[in-house]
Amino acid sequence: MPSPEKFSQTDDILMFYLKKHSSLSTELAKSSFEEVIRSRPLASLGDFLINYCYTVARFHVAPLEHKAIRVWDSSLAKALKESEFANHLPSRMSAGELGDAVEALVAWLYMTGRISLERIIEIMLPGLDASLIGKPGEKDLAVFAVSLFLEYIWEKELFPEL
């Protein structure tokens, strides 16, 4: 968990969520990759986190496109299937389940203090191109930005069991 002196408004929202959904504490205790990626409470929180990080990164690249955006499940799924994690995924997961897996992974890594939201944003930034923000090609940008994040997680061995 991030240190108290580093709490921001986002952290306050997350703490509220954690208190409201006490089952999340149990989910955070999970340590295997498969347990984490199948966690519905973590996926729910991760949905907010990945959308927040992508929106902030997007704003840094194209400040005039200042609307919040939801990262598409299809983009999350494609990034995960193309990552090193693909060999460790359970068989037969739908695009929605793969998207949830990425979201759960983001929430678990953040809430256990393995990565900050600021670092996620920094990792995504090089994957974004201002000329494609708000255009049909943005889904591919999201795939690339999320792929950079997953590559970072893999290289830093944030799941040593894999």
C-alpha cells in the first residue's frame, strides 16, 4: 500500500472503495497469478484504475482531447494475448474475461504497493500518438500502451511465480 504521505485524492477514493468492499482485503491477500486475474472485486477496481491512467496519459499527449475514456475490453484482451503472460492464462477466456484479468492485475499491483498510478501513466505515455487520439486508430494505441505496461510488469518480475 502506498505510504500515507503520498495519498492523493485518487487514493482517498480507493480507500473509500476498499472500506466499502471489505471483501477486497481478502482479494489483495491472493498471490497467485490465476487467483488475481480471476478476481471480480479486483477487476471492478482495476476498471476504474486503468481508465484513469489511460485518460491521464491521453491528456498529456493530446490536451485538447480532454474527455475521460474507457479502455476497450478488446484492447485489453489483445494486449494480454500478445504479452508474455499469454502462456500462463487459463484456457478459454473471452475478451471480456481477458479485459477483466488486466484490470484485476492493475488493481492488485497498485493496492499491494508494487506499482504507483504515476508509474503506470509514465509507462503508457510512449505508446500514445497525439495524431490518433480521438480517431478510429485509438483502439490500437490503447493496445500498444497496455502492452508496454504488461511488458514492464513481466520484465520487473512482479509475479515471480511465472
